[in-house]
Amino acid sequence: MNTFSQLLQTLLGISVPPKDLTFLQVSIRGVVVFIAALIMVRLSSKRSLAEKTAFDAVLVVIIGSMLARVINGSEAFFSTLGTGFVLVLLHRLFGVAAYYSHAFGFLVKGTPTVLVQNGRLERKNMFWNHISKHDLEEDMRLDAKTEDLSKIGTARLERSGEISFVKAE
């Protein structure tokens, strides 16, 4: 076991300062992190990669940042890699809790906001969500296939950050 530990330390440069890591050590770290990241992605929900909500985007940003530090040697290898798995499991746990608790889902995933109601702009909601009339018009053209605001029954800024449109009848 001691020989295996020494081999691992040599290959990964475990106790080597980041500036002294060799190309081979950084490459091996990269391969190990790549495989670990694939496992993390498989353990997390499929939605997390799509970054449907801030809840999902936060996981992707933190994991990416942490894993980059593992590769370049600026953080401890195994403990940082292990923390990535802990965060993925926490994300799953929060996702399950949000499934069972609508209130918890609002807390971690946010709520949709009405931007247009019966063809009228909800300017206060647009202001607080940094959606200009021009942004809304662009999405109307692209998604609702109209430039006529009166044809929109409801437009919502969804939790994913996308704007959905329901045409007026």
C-alpha cells in the first residue's frame, strides 16, 4: 500500500508546489479530474448542465472553478475533488427537497414573474428584472412570432431566465 501511495503522489504531484508540477503530472491530474467530472455530471441532474435556473448554474460554476484548481495544483487534490462530489450530492438533495416542497423550490430556484398581462406591460416587474421593452420585443419576435403586444395574453420571465409567451385568445 505504501508503494501505491508513493506512486500516486509522484504521478499526481501531491506534495509538489503548483509551479513545480511537470507537464505529465498536470496531464494526469487533468485526466483524473475529467473522469471525476463525468461521474459528477452523471450523479447530478440532467437539468444542471442545461443551467435551467440559478440553482443549477451555481453548481456548474463552483464545480468548474474547484476542478480547475485541482488540475493546476493550487488546491489539495483529494479533498477538493471530494468536496465536488459533496456539492453534487447537496444539489441532488436540494432538488429532491424542491420536488416535495413548493416553498423550498421557490427559495432555491426562484419564481416566475409576469412581464405582460392582457397585452399590457408590467413595467415594475420589467424594471426589477432588468428586462427592457426592447428585450421583450426581441423575444416576442423570436418566440411568439409577433410584434403586436396586444396579441400577448401573458408573458413571464421564467425561473430559467427565458421569457415565455401565451397568446391572447
